[in-house]
Amino acid sequence: MTDEEKLFEMVERCVADAVLALEEERPLVPFAKLLAQDGSVRELACESGEEKQCYEQLLERLKGEVKMGDVDAVALVARVTIPEQYSAPSPQGIRIHVEEKAQAHKKISARLLYVPYDLFAADGEAKRSVMLHNPIAIGMPMEVYGS
């Protein structure tokens, strides 16, 4: 499997984990995944109860992890309201902040992927369904590898 395929698989897993939380009506608390040089993926869970603090805490933890040197890519996931300027089909979304070590030399090398979604619940059903829309990709400077 190529590095690109491993990264794509990690991002797909991020979306799947977020969808599962939404379907089960659990809070979608920010979480992160790290792709190691050996191809393994591990997750960092939030240690704080407040979403905003959790996101910032994970961002700082990711910065520390990449300084150790064996992390090829990171993904930081959060539930967000998608900014209006992106004309998303739904205002609610899953945002995945993705950075790759191999792209660190570029000025705009990180990506934000906004995945708009709608929630549906059938009458009398406990489980909700999530309909994902096409992702919106935005380039930005690195925050994790760039620090």
C-alpha cells in the first residue's frame, strides 16, 4: 500500500468513526489519528470535557507527537458548523484537519476537509442515519508540522 493509500484509508476511518458517533447519538468529541512511518494508525482521544478545549489540547499533543519523528501524517477531527462562504448543502459538518510530513516544505500544505452531513431518524427507530455530502477541501498553512 502506498503512503497516499494509507493516508486516504486513515481519513476514511476518521469519517467512519465520526458517522458512528452521530448515528449512535453520542457526542462527536474531537479526536485525532496518527499515521506512523511503519504504516500503523493510532488514535488520540480527548482528555477534556469541553469541545473547544479538547480540540486545542489535541492540536498541542499532535505537535509533541510529530517532534518525536516517527509520524508521517496526522488527522484531527471535529464536528463543526461549516462557514457559509463554502456553500455547503448542509451547515453541519465533520471537519478533518490533515497534515503530512512529506508536504511540510510547501507554503500551503495542510488541508481542511469539510464533510457536510444530514441526520435522519425513522419514526420509532432509535438509531439515526447519516447522509454524507461531497467533501469540501480547503488548503491552509501547517499548524502541526509547521510549529
